[in-house]
Amino acid sequence: MSLIEAQAADQQDPLAKFCADFTMPDDVIYLDGNSLGPLPKSAQQRAREVVDNQWGNDLITSWNKHAWIDLPQLTGNKIARLIGADDGEVICCDSISVNLFKLLAIALQLNPGRKKILSQKDNFPTDLYITQGLNALVGENRCELMAVGAEDIEASLTDDVAVLLLTQVNFRTGHCHDMQEITARAHEKGIIVIWDLAHSTGVMPVDLNAWQVDFAVGCGYKFLNGGPGAPAFIFAAKKYHEQLSQPLSGWMGHKAPFDFSPDYEADPSIKQFLCGTPPIVSMSILDAAMDCFADVEVKDLHRKALGLADFFHKQLQVTGISSVLQRQTPEDDSIRGAQLSYSHPMAYAICQALIADGVIADFRAPDIIRFGFSPLFLSYEDMFKATQRLARIMENNTYKNPEFQIRGKVT
Ligand SMILES: *Cc1c(COP(=O)(O)O)cnc(C)c1O
């Protein structure tokens, strides 16, 4: 693989033009869009408009004048298109953690007589922590976490399980579950299914309604490029909207919040998942970032993400680096997400040395270096350059410098 080949691949890439939609510092190759997406120009513009004009000039009248009050649903509808949901089935709100609390409580109610929440031991920890918190609140008799290894999930789908809570793409390894198959197996046993789409939305083909998924959550600041701390979202299949009662019954989920009635009555639509006042500045930025996805198909994003990853890995093989960095991500396209993870005892230091050299990746404890292939703004030439720099760092042992061993609060 050569620079010429990389440039030829870029010429053929139908998504190459979207790179111009993003603001990126010079000479930075950003392989961390799976963790915090970069800044879309549309989002930058909207941030200025919301702060300077909507808030600055129109003040409180913006709730009506600029439809702030409808923003959670409007943004939700833009996300819905990427995950096979209908208008009115997705709402933008809170964080994944908070949204999981709402959904887990509901799912337990929908399955009275069962208390087990089945999840995966190496799931993203917040999914397990929230389940543990719910357990502490309602007690062992109503909620019990059963976290098993990936290989034991199918066998654990028994008819005493209330809820299955899984993440489609594993944040450490990039392994991807067969959502459709697992959802069908769970439903055969009467289990309610909640999928965490944190590493899927905007890059993995997901077809929630076709796959008959009950509930899902996903992230605004990863592949959707909604900015640091952007709100997350909830998907709830329409058939459940009339029979739910989520426990964070704040006034924005009330069917008539401005009646100021002393009694809570849930909105019959997806709005019932709102709790308090939406973070308008942050949600507006996410809403504008979604414009980058208006003219693309997720299957094309997915194809490019896999193509970039393959180019990257082949380069590591050519340079001999793949013998010291142990690939943890499956080879098979059908069971991997848009990332590559490698283990190395000094993964943290390698990551720091790369960042110092303008290639931003991230580290996941204990020993994983993770490269994300967010397809809207990355080129094959970026893959070539990034792997050249990584090879140089490994060959010269640059990562052993003491400065690269120091850990910040966020790793
Ligand atoms: C990033 C991520 C989250 C983030 O949760 P927040 O509560 O929104 O911070 C949750 N689950 C998974 C699988 C993630 O990768």
C-alpha cells in the first residue's frame, strides 16, 4: 500500500466531499470520532445563532419563536432516520445513563413477575452501574442484575428473565452483536429488549422496527458529532407509548406542562420520556450536526468505515507493527463495528506519543489502544499518514519517553 494507492481510494470515495463540512486543526488525524465527534461547520454556525440571536435577542420568546419547545422531538426525528425508527419514536434527552434508568424501570413493569436483567460483563460500565442503582432502589425482589460473558448470552435467555440489556458494538473490542437474531431469541422467551447504540448510531446499519426492538438508547456526541456532553436519545417502539410510566416524571413529560396541574399525567407520545427542561444550546448544536447526515445512507457510512479500518490494518501488517500490537477486533465484517482495538502492555504511552505526533486515538484500560473510523471526515490518505507515524513511534521506541507515561484525569 502506498500513498498513491491511498489517494486513488480517496478519489473514488463518494463520501470524500463531506470532509469539507468539518472544522479540523491542521495536520491532525482524528481517529477518535467514536468518542467525541469533531466540530461540524453547521454546528458552529448554529451555536453562534442560538447564543447571539435566539438567546441574546429573542430571549424567552424563542421557546415559541424558534420552536425550542419542539427541539427534542425534531432532533429525535432526524436521528430516527439513521436507526430504522419512525417519526415520533425517538426523543433527544438527558444522557444514556439517565435514559437507561427510565427504560429499565419501564421494562421491569412490562414484565411483572420477572426480576432478572440480563447483561454482559464487559458491557460499558454505566449500563451495569445504572442496573445496580435500580436494584438498590427497588430491592432484590424486583430487580436482579445477571451479567454474563458474551459467549453465555444465548444460553441465558430463559423465561425468567425480564429484560435483556446489551450494547451492539463493544466499546473495548469493537465486537458487534447480531441484534436481529438476539432480539428474536429473547422475544421467544418473553424478554423485553433494550439496545445501547452508543457505538452504532450514525455508522452501523440498524433497523429497529424491522428487527422489532422494544427500546434503545444512543449517544449524541460520538458518531453524531453533537459536541461534548450533547444530549442522548431514547427509542421506544410505538406500541408501548400508551402503556408506559417512566419513573422520572418531570414536568416536561407531562401532557400539559403549562397547565401547572398538581397531578402528573404522562404525555401519550414519545414526549413522556422528557424529564426537565432540555439543554437548548447543546441540543441545537446536535440538531445542526445532524444536517451532515441528511444526504447520506448509513450503509455507505458503514462501508467506508470498514474500508478505512481495513486499509489501516493492512498498513500495520506491511510495516510489521501488527506483530507487536495484538488485534482485538474481529476480522469478520459482520461482527465488527467502526473501530480497531489493539492490546499492548504500554498502550497508554503509545497513545500519548501518537497524540503528540498529531494522531488522536484513545486508550481504554487496562491495555487497549483504540482507533475509531468515523467516515464523514477521514480519508485513506489519513490512514496512510497515521500508520506511518505509528510505525515510526514503535520503531524508535518514542513511546518509552517518561513524558508519555503521565496520566491525566481523563484517559
Ligand atoms: C459512551 C457510552 C455511554 C455514555 O453514557 P452517558 O451516560 O451518555 O455518558 C453509554 N454506553 C455506552 C456503550 C457508551 O459507549
